[in-house]
Amino acid sequence: EENAVVIVVRDVSERYRRFEAEKRFVFETTARQKDAEANRFTRHEVKNGLLAAIEICGNVREQVSADFNLFQKGFKHDMLISEESVASRVENVTELDRTLHEVLDIVLAETMARDVIHEMYVPRMERIDVNHILSQMRGFQAKNDQFTVVCRPSPLPIFLSDQGLFKCIHGNAIRNAIKYGKNGGNVTVEATYDSEKGHFKMDVVNLPGPGHEKLMALGSRASELVFSHGTRLHKDSGLEKNSHSAGDGAWIIRKCAKILGGNVDIQFEETRTVFSFQAPVKVYDAPSRDVGTFHLPPGVWGIAIDDSKIQRKLLRRFFIHAGIQENRQVILGHNRDEISSFVEFIIDFVKRHPDDLIFLIADENLEMEGSAISDHETISGSECIKRIRSELDPSQERRMLALVRSANDSPDDLALYNSRAHGYMPKVPLRGISVREMVSPLWTKRFPKRASEVSNESDEEMSRIASIENLRDLTLISPAELLADLKEIDNLCVKNDSSEMKDKWPVIWDKLHQLKGDIQSVNVDDEFSDTIILIEALRGDSAPADFMSKWLRIRSHVFSHFCSRSSDENVNSIL
């Protein structure tokens, strides 16, 4: 035994393979978790900021349009600029509004793509106008005669499908056609709908670009490579492997097509390149009642809570579009007490109104600020709704439609909201028809037996309200609130000497600017045009020498107008 050597040989290659597989699994799981967190941030923070900017843009457009209306009516004033300049401002603001919507689409497409990659995306079937989607250039500039859309039939019907997936597929196809096709060459989109088969097909055709001959030489393999993960075909048709290359775009849209039950393909022909997308679709089944004139029945209460001042104003506008006037609205979230006592308030309100239907909207993330950072707290709006529904008896809960409003719309988030509330309401730019399209199916599903009830408003009045997109003639702020604004500004400027005025001017101007915005929301028939001009004339880094005289004129005009509309008791309590 002294001269013997024993060698034990074990094959550990399987262990190493298992170890590598475990590492890849951990890496992919971590990547999914990071992307999920990034998506939540993008949806909530970026989307909220864009929506606020879009709303501000809409307000600016209304203000500029009001100036333009003055020119059309022959109104002259030394402080007004030329008609051409006003028209230019209208055009610029409209372009800004379009750009903001495009950026919002890009953000939403990016977050959707991450979910698609990790196979976490759940399609959101909604009403989509494919005609509008096909007319968009997806951020590229093209000559007027370079871009052609052919639809059969024309126009295409309104479909029930996932708008985000459609935009992703179309946008990627358009970008590639312009980027890799002939420089300045024609790009044609041919869309066909077969009503008998319920089938949609879209071809994006472009003229050959650099390296087209080499792509043709690859034959059927070219299509396979285009839609492969991490593979990019360059102009010289060389292959480059890179897991983060631009080639992943085609791979992603193939996944998008599969989610819709369809497929994509690309053919490099001698005289053209043809990208094809086809999928089964359903025609949107429009509600039996015209959503253009849909309004909630009389007697409905609209209650909403949000910690953002801008969002609270938007919720007022939302309710007005849905047919709930201001005297039947309760908007909460102004302070910590209103948020912390929200559940108890709603339960008590439902019990005190035993015969009324209640439309409740709660923002998901309700932030309660405190005197110190440590006192800052966030509560869940959907959790509040869950508590409310559990503490009401069945007969009381049946009178309520409770929705969660949030910018987060991942599958997990939606599942959570729907388990706690009656439904989910996305944060989207407000348009009259879109509000009614959103509310109509939710209301009908919740109250099918009462869906036929209509507002007491005449058909003519309902049609008038339904057609309004700017709400300057629908009061979003009460006279009492405007008079309270006057008192607040008085407290800042009238009761202080000149040195204090200088220090407080930034705050005073912010309040004046807010007053201006509130006045414009009730500026019916341009009766406040002079007042608005006076406020705008005060803009600057410091108070002008004649500030007090101008402020007294502003105060007098607003007070005299609304004093007659408010009861003496209310006015005296404010002033």
C-alpha cells in the first residue's frame, strides 16, 4: 500500500452548468425587479409631471385663445400685442401640446416594452382609432409627399384592442422605414381590415436603402435575423451581436404582435422593403347610448380625494364633464386632517345620504406632510376604499361606484386596485369625450338597472356641455373662493410697509398669478379681460411703483362682480 496511489475522479461539469444557470436566473430576476421599480417610477413621477404640463399647456392655450377672440371682436388695447403675434402664440402652444403628448407616448412605450421583454405585460383592451395612429410620424420629420397612408376600407372602423402595442409596432416600422430606407424616399402604409375574418393587416413599404442587395442575398434568413434578440443588420448587412443593441426593437415588436395573437414579417424585395403586421381584431362595440351626451343621472354625488392642488382642480373638471355640477361635488385632500379622516368621512357621508348614489375617486398615493420630515407619511387610496367597502353594509355599498386613480398601471398594480375597488381610472389628459367614454362603461356595469336614467338637462343643453372643451364658462371655482383669494392677498400687501412688501413680493406675485388663473376659469364673455391685463402688467422681479393703485382696481372689479352673486353673510364672513 505504501507504493499505491488512489485517484478519485468526479465529473463536476454539471455542477458548474447548474451554478451558471443559477447565476443567470438571479441576474434575470434582479433585472426584472429593477425594471419593475424603474417602470413604477417612470409611470408615477414622469407621467404625473407630463400630465400636469399638458394641463398647464391647455390652460395657456385657452388664455391665448381668449386674447385672439378679443381681436376678432375688435377689442383694442395698448397692452395687447399684434394679431399676428397672438396667432403665432396659439400655434406655438399647440405645437408644445403636441410635443408633450409625444413625449408621454414615448415614456409609456418604454415602460410597456420592459414589461413585454419580461413577459409580464397584460394587454389593455380599449377603444382605439387606428386611423389616427397610422397618421402619426412617431417623432420623425418627413416631406408632405413622402408619407402616404392607404386604408381599406377608408376610414377603418374603430377597434377594440391594445393601443400601446399598436403604437409600438407602427412606430418601430415607421422609424426603420425612414432610417434605413432610401434617403427622402416614399414611405407607404397600407392597412386592410377583413370584416368577414375579423383580421387586420398593415404593410409599411419603403424604397431600398444602402446595402439592400446584401440583405436580399440573405434570403429568408434575413427576416429571421431582423427579429432575433440582440441582432442588428447594418447597412452593409454585417452581423453584430450585442444584447443592448438597437436590434432589440424588432425583437420586441414581434413579442408585441404575439401578445395580440398576430405576427410580423419583413421582405427585402428587389424594388422595395415590406414590413408586415397582421393580427385578429374586434370592432369596438359602441355603447347603446351616445357617449357624446352621456351624463350621470341627477342626484349623484361626486367625491374625490387627492393631495395635489392641480389634480383636485382636474377632478372638479372631470366631474363637470361627467355631468356632476359643483354643488354635488366634494373634493378632499387639502390638508393632513382631510386625508387622515377620509375613511370615516365617507362612511358617515354614505349613511347621511341613504337615497343617493355616490361616485368616489381616490388617488392611490396620498401624501400627508408634517411639520418635520419624519412626520411625512403616505397612505394608499385603494386601501382606504377597501376599508370603506368592508365597513359599509351591503345595501350601502351597492350605492357606490369607487375607483382608484393612479399613474401606476402595471399588471400587479391593476390587480391590486381591482381587488380593493370597483375599478381603476388612469391619469390621462382630460378631454370631454374621453371622460364620458371612460365613465359610461364603468357606470353601466356597476348600475345596469339605472343605466337608462338620464340627466334632467335638455338634450340641447347636454349637447352644448358635451361639445365644450375649454371650461371657461363652467365655474371651476366658486365666488366665495375668489373673494377669499382677495382677502389673502390683502393680508400680504395692504397691511405691510414698503420694506416688507419687497421681501414678500415673490409670494404676492404667486398669489396674484393663482388669482389670474382662477379668474380665467370663470371669464365668461370676456368680462374680466381688463382685470387679467392689469394682473399681467404686474409681472416682474419687484412690485411696480403703482402696485397699490392697480391692486385696488383689481380688487374692486372682482369684488363688485362677485359680491352680488354671494350672500351678504358669506361676503361679510370673508371680508
